[in-house]
Amino acid sequence: MTCSCCLCANPALDALVEVPGGLLGRRHDEVFPPEQAQAHRLHDLAVARNAGPQVVTEQHTTPDGVLRTYSSTTFPLRDADGRVTGVAGVITEVSGGVAGSVTAG
């Protein structure tokens, strides 16, 4: 896995990050601030290396400067021979709900 660029995004994610021309073909460093981009890239590489799904809490700064919190379930994509060819993810916004779930546990 060398590209680490967005190959597919739903309209909600595309609208959230407001990248001119959309997300397709963009790398993390073209979309997020440097520290967030680096964290996302390292997470993708870890998922690809470990060849298994991971659930993490991530933060993204929206174009209007709001810091939002997301639960991200990321998993490897494989070709017909079982080789990891990419990473996909399902992201759910949990802003405002994270503190309650952490202190309740």
C-alpha cells in the first residue's frame, strides 16, 4: 500500500471536509492539518500491516475551525490472493458523546 489516497467517499464526508474538487485522489496531507494527517497515515499503515480491523477515536478540524470527534472502524481491503491492497473505514461522529461514554465505563 503506497498511495494512501482517497478512492471513494460518500457525499457527507466530501461536504464535511470541503476540499475544492472533492476528496477523490487526495492524500491525508492535502485534506487535514499536518498533525492530523500524520496520525491518519500511521493508522492506515498499522491496519495494513496488522491485516485486521481497528477501532480508534480520531479528531478532525472542520473548515470552519470546529474540532469534532469520530469513532473510526478501519479495515484492510484484499485482492483475490489475500494481499492487502488498501484500507477502508466507516466513520461515525461522536462529538459530545465521547466524554459520557468514557466516564460511564
